[in-house]
Amino acid sequence: MTSPDEVPIAILGWLAGEPELMGRFMALTGTEPSSLRHAMNDPGFLAGLVDFLMQHEPTLLAFCEATGMKPEEVVRAHAALSGPADY
């Protein structure tokens, strides 16, 4: 089982090989390539990486297929990193 903290690292590694998706993620978050290393220390950024996948099921499934990670692991990481929902 993958720990919630490992999921965003795997996502970023996968996105690095998917230039179109990486460009979209960077545009949506306003993150510059030069600040990625620093951003990985920000819990909000980590949650944003997981949220990026959670917002588009085909992207989530492509990530899971490419990495062998189960969608349930991504969902669990999303819950752990995003904190309680404000309803």
C-alpha cells in the first residue's frame, strides 16, 4: 500500500513524462518549473497535485494504468492531504 505522502510524488513524476498535462497543471496552479522543488514542501501544493487527478477521471485512470497504483490509493491520499471537507 502506498502512503498518502508518496502519491503526489508519483503524480509529479508521471506528469513530468506527460508534457501537455504538466503544462495544464502548471497553468492552473501558477507554479513555475523553477519552483517545483520548493513547492513539494507545501502541503497545499501536494493536495493540489492529487486534486488535479481527482478532477478528471480519464487522467486519474491513465495515471493508475501507467504507475500500477490503484485509484483507491489516490482517493485515500486525496482525503488525507485535503483535510476535512467544509460542507
